[in-house]
Amino acid sequence: MYVADSRGTPAPAVTPEPQAVAPGTRPGRRAALAPTVLALGTVSLITDVSSEMVTAVLPLYLVAGLGLSPLGFGLLDGIYNGISALVRLTGGHLGDRLGRHKALAGLGYGLSALCKPLLLLAHTLPAIGAVLALDRTGKGLRTAPRDALISLAAAPEDRGRAFGVHRAMDTAGALIGPILAFLILRGAADGYDAVFTVSACVAALGVLVLVLFVPGRRAAPSPGAEPVSLRAAFGLLVRRDLRRISLCALLLGLCTVSDAFVFLLLQRATGIADRWFALLPLGTAAAFFLLALPLGRLADRIGRWRVFLGGHLALLLAYGLLLTGGAGHGHSTALPYAVLLLHGGFYAATDGVLMAAAAGAVPEEHRGGGLALVQTGQALARFAASLGFGAAWTVWGPRPALAVAAVLLAVAAAACARLRPADEADARSAAETRAD
Amino acid sequence: MTLQRRILVLVCAVLLLAAVGVLAVVRASSRADEKNQPQAGGPQITRGEVTLAPDAGERRIVFRNMAWGPHRDELATVPAGAPQGPRTASGVSCLRFHAAAGTGICLQADKGGVQESYRAVVLDAHLKEVSAHPLAGIPTRARVSPGGHLVAWTVFVGGDSYAGTNFSTRTSLLDLRTGTFDASLEDFAIRKDGKAYRNADVNFWGVTFAADERTFYATLATGGQTYLVRGDLAERTVTTLRENLECPSLSPDGTRLVFKKRVPGLSPDAPWRLYVLDLASMRETPLAEERSVDDQVVWTDDKTVVYSLPGDFGADLYSLPADGSGAPAPLMASALAPAFLG
């Protein structure tokens, strides 16, 4: 039934939709990317350059610059994950309620930008920890409103591409940031304050681009309209599609081995030298960067849910390679590349694509809250998964733990393939009904 | 606002922010240059020969010179009897260093690529490179066994964009007699509370060697707790002995460990105090240093330890009786990672 549903996708995809499709768009050709999406992508790119500059030099700064021992630094992570979830839901819901996604996103970006100069003043681990927590609060606050803005700016049949462009730009920033930071440190030995100052300037530029080039709410909510209440926000889960998407994101999130473990397992499987270890996340990011747009477009064409599930199959394949490519089989030089490509592909097929899929299941006035709900469920599930995987590693050892994760992932993916929410076509007709 | 207006605002802001950024980099760069000029009132430093040979005359200290000037970060030496006197610098740069019995270990920055990388270099008595090993992170601890046959070092790994702010350590061991290299102590079998133990979150740091050239002590961290472990290089095992103990340093007679301990109730900025542990009775005694010490101490003899505290030019060294009596005394300014030789 799934195949039958999507076989006819190209035709409905160009069904005229008065509001969203730009005039003059010929059938079979895509509309130009909405300027708002490009602007938000630019904001994310700039902001990621800024924040990854800091992330890249932070260990060096703590150890070499301040002479601190950063061990035990991650202890607050657990508590912080809970707070971050609350902040995210708040950001999403307030954006809906006030009808001001842009203001909420701006607040989040602004808060993170403010943290960069604060780093110049913080010289102890607790103070730096507090600044980083504030930085992540800003990140939590802005994510859902920003994704709501992207989904509202793009035509429904173009959402996959819009999120793909955004995620590619975002990841590009993450790749550029560390290079910029280390270039500064080469020019000025121990110039951590210069790195933080430049990072602050870059972050300020990001906020400015948001303020100048991302339009605010096009129309204020009509006076007679029902206010977006908190109850209504949670009532979103009554909607079958959103409930199923959230459930699947949660279920699959519970079977996702966190990145740190994937890189550790990859190193164990292949015996990659320590000096290359730090480059593994860059490999994943590079694959994410290259694949985000093509997979986003593919999702528009063949169905977002299918690409989302496909991404998890890529992850499953990566687990399989890690399980079979390890000790006893000789070390294949292609293995690390294949695993990182699949791992980056997993992100490219799931991160923005999930938002594109979820956007179709949430009415516009609840877009921020709805997306936040899905993201939060997924983030909490992934956090639980990393705790669970750590425990399984302790009890069974790394390979059995990964084997269990692979089996669970396969089961969850099969369950989600059955639970499949109505495809975009349905959501689109719903949107049209509303527009009438 | 018209598009033209907005672009104008953007261009002005870009120019302004770029100016601030460039200014910050230029200032940091000129400050870095300043550190290559000798500091007023600093120690007199001349280029000369530095040897690690145990029988090279009077007792001396070899250390990382932190004083500003052309020899900053180089290994330097002073007579142990005149630590505040003129220094002789070697031309070999190290971030962390230790030496014993004519063998030295130097963890140094490798300023090759864009990103700073590090390597561990084993030095002979004449500071010639015996072997080099690339490092996975930022150097923090280095030790040579009393007989000069075993070498260990610890680096901080982490902080990459995906793993977030979680840091871990990696401790490596090298046996110079056989060339056996253990890239990570985490491959050793762990016995904790009498049972085999494993966990992905295991971290080791701060190795100290016994005189038998086989036994060592180190810190093991897992599940938010630190432990003192005793290791056996031949059996490739480590066994936990005690909780809440970091960076042990074994006395030359092998009977006591001085270590840093996280004392409850202290400010999280300055959580550590130095303690001495008697290995026969397992009794611990606080040392007479009231400041927080984040260092692996070095024994000068069976009665005295030396450690670093943050100073005006990076770090200063202090000495202290190892039995809890007395008071800390400044040993030398602008110095780090000392080894007492001869």
C-alpha cells in the first residue's frame, strides 16, 4: 500500500497551491527557494561558525590556557538535558502563542551570542559551565521557532528541500568554525581571548542577519481567533499523524547509539590511530553536509517518512559494518569511510526530514509547539539510549551491546514502517482545506 | 526598512565587527610576541648543555622554563642547591616533562598543520630523540620509572562538536626494554572491589611507577568516582585500592603516596588538597598546603615533595614536607614539571 501511495507522488506535488507556490512556476519545475529559508540558513551557518569556534578551542583553553582539569565536566549533562527539553518546549509554544517565532528565535540566538563575551570573563570551571549552560539554553529556545519559520516559509511540497538547505548550511558552519579558530591561534599563540572575541562578533552578525532579513509574522492572528493555549499545545498529540510521528521518533531515538559511542566503536573495530580520532566527527559532519540537500529533495519526491526510515536503515547498516568489520576479519581501509558516510547519511535523512514530515502533521498556529514536541521526544529518547547503551556496555561489553542496539533498531524501524503516518499528500489536502 | 537600507546596515555592521575582530587578533598576536621578550626581573637564562645523565656531577633540577624570553617553554636546568639562580636552557621545547635514570619523556606541541597536534618524545640522557608517538589530545601528565625503563603519559581527549563538553583522558604506557606500547591503559583488565569490571566511561590518569619496574599506581575514574589503582604491567591488570584519590606520586622508598584529594565542602573552583597515604597502614594525612593543588607532585627525597601552583607567568614551584608538618616554601618562579636528577 505504501508503494501504491507514493507512486503517484510527482503529480500531486505540483498541484497548484495558491498561497505557497510562486506565480509563474511551471509544472514540473520547482519554485525558487524561499528567501526566508536562505536567510535562516545563513543565520545558522554564521551562528555555527561562532559556536564551533568556541567548542573547538575550549579543551585547549581549559587545559593549556587556564591550567584546569576538565574531567567530570560532563556531570551536569544529565540534569541539563531535562532543562533543555523544557526550554525547547517553552520556545516552541511561546512562538505559537505570541505569534512571534522570529522574536523567540532572535532571543535564543541573542542569548547564545551574549555568552561569547561572557567567556572572556569566566575563568573557573563552574563559571564556564554556567556560561555554556546559558549558551545551550539559547540553542534550546531557538530551535523550534526557527524550524517553524522554515516550515512556514517553504511550500509544503518543498519542505524537505528547505530543511535540507538549512541543515547543509548549518553543518557547513560547523565545519568552518574550527578551522577559523585554529587559524587565529596560529596567528596569535594562546590567543583564546581573540578567538572568543571573534566568535562574539560572528555571533552578533548572525543575530543581525536574522533581525534584518527574516520577516516577522506576516499577519497578526485575527482578533476572533482562539488563543493558542498550553492545553491545546499538548492536545496536539490527539492528532493521529503527529502522535505516530512523535512515537516513532521516540522509539527510533531509543535505539540510536550516541555519536560518542559510534566513534569509539569505530575506533575499536578498525584500530584507527588516536591522532585521527578527533577527525571522525568531521567525517560524519561532512557526509551530513553533502547529503542533506539531495536527501531533502528525495524526501519531497518519494515521501519524507520513507527517507526518514531509510536513514535509520543506513544507521542499521553502519551498526552491521561495525559488528562484522571488527576484529578477526582484518582491517579494511574502506570501513571507516563507509561507516562515517552512513552515519552522516543517517543525519541527513532524519534530522531535517523529520521536521519536514512533522510540519505536515501540525496546523500552522501550533507549528512551533508541535515541532518542539517531536524534537524533545527524540532528544530525550536519545539521551536515555546513551545511558542505556553505557550500562549495556558495562554489563555485556561493547559488541554485544551494539548487537542488541542493532536488533532493537531493526524492530523499531519495522514497527514504524507499519505505523507510518498518512503521507504528505493527506497533510497537503488538509492544508488546502484550511486555506479555503 | 527597504532592502537597500537593510543591506547598508549589514555592511556597516560587518565592517565594524570585522574591525573589532581584527583588533582582538592583532592585540593577542602582539601579546604573544611580548612573551618572547625577556621579562624584567626574570631569571637569567643562557643557552647551554642540559643532560639527564644520573652521574653528571652535582644534583640538579631539569624543568620546563616558563619565564618569558626566547627560551620560554624549553627544558632548562639549575643546580638543586641554587634553584633561583641562573638557568641553562636546552633548546628542546616541552609542555610536560619528567626524567629518571637518564631517560626523559617530553610531551610537546607539533606546530605542523592548521590544528595544533602533540607528540610524546622519549629522550636519552643527551636530550636526543629515541622515539616519538603522536598524541590524541592535550598533554597533562608524564612519568618515567625510577629505573628509566618505563614511560607513561596522559592526555585529555574530547570537546569535539558532537561529543559536546564531555572530556576523557587517555593514558599510554611504553616499555623501553621490549618496545611494548600500550596505547590505552583502558585495555588492561580491571578488578574493582574483587570483581572483574568494565565500563565505557572508564578513564585513567596520573601514573606513578614503583622501583621494581613492573608495578605502578594510577587514578581510575568511573561512574563519577575516582579510585587509586595498583597496576601490574606483566599481568596487564589494575586493581582498585581506595576511593577519591587522584594523581598519586610514589615516594622513592615506595612506602607512601602523595596525591590530590577532592575534599567535600570546598569551592568547586578549588576542590583539591594534597594528602599523603601510608601504603602499609592505608592511613592518610593532610599536608600543610591550604591552597588547591592540581598537579602530580614530584618527590625530591623521602621527606619532601614539589608541586606547581598557578603563577604570574604560568606556574611557580613550591616545596613542602611530605608528612603534614611545616609549611609550603617557594622553590622557583616561572617553572613547571621538574625532575630532580643526580
